Amino acid sequence: MKNVTLFILSSLILLLASCQKTECGFGNEIVGKWQLTEQLADPGDGSGTFNPITSSKEIRFYANGTFEANGDMCQMTSQAGLIHTGTYDISNETLAPDNCVSMMPMSYNYTLNGNTLIISFPCICGCQQKYERI
């Protein structure tokens, strides 16, 4: 009996020790609040990299498939300001901001990896924003 208890306890400790925040915490759950931390604007030759930025722009994703941002989501901007809303679809990893004047309807692809969310904006070269879970 002592060996079985020791085995179970050892297995549990090993499982918890190997658990990372992205695996045991939020996983790939988009629901929550996200802060803009980096931006990529490729010059056209594929050499672009993410650059850290200081911004108070945030996005909050709700469980009902909607989101709310404190900045414009129709274009890639780091400025916070008016509230902007929209919807998202986890099945095809897209988000669609409401009331964009140009190119209606508009949707963007996103990728989610644990606590990092990358939104790809439409442009000829790479235009992306990186958000971190807060």
C-alpha cells in the first residue's frame, strides 16, 4: 500500500512540476483581456520583425463571441481611444471588427499561443500586432 501511495504522489508531483502556465493555466483560450506589446510592419522584403511598443491599447474577448477594444480595430494602430467592438470565431481563428468604413465586411486572422495573441491585418506586406494576456 505504501508503494502505491508513493507512486501516486510522485506521479502527481512530476505532473505539476512539468506543467507550464500556458498548458495548465489558460491554454489556447482567447477569452480575457489582452494588452498590445509589439508591432510588425514589414518593409516589403520579408525582413520585418516585431518591435516592442508602448501602448495602452487593450482588447477584451468575451465568451459569447464578441470583443471590445479601446482603440481602432479597422486598421493597425497602437493608439487607444474610442471603444471599438466586433466578433470573433475560434473555429477559423478570425475576428471581425464592426463598422469599418473601408472594405466591408472585414475580418482578420489571428493566432493564439498560450498567453500570446497575434493579429494579422490586411496589407501587402506583413502587418501584425502582438498582444499579451493581462
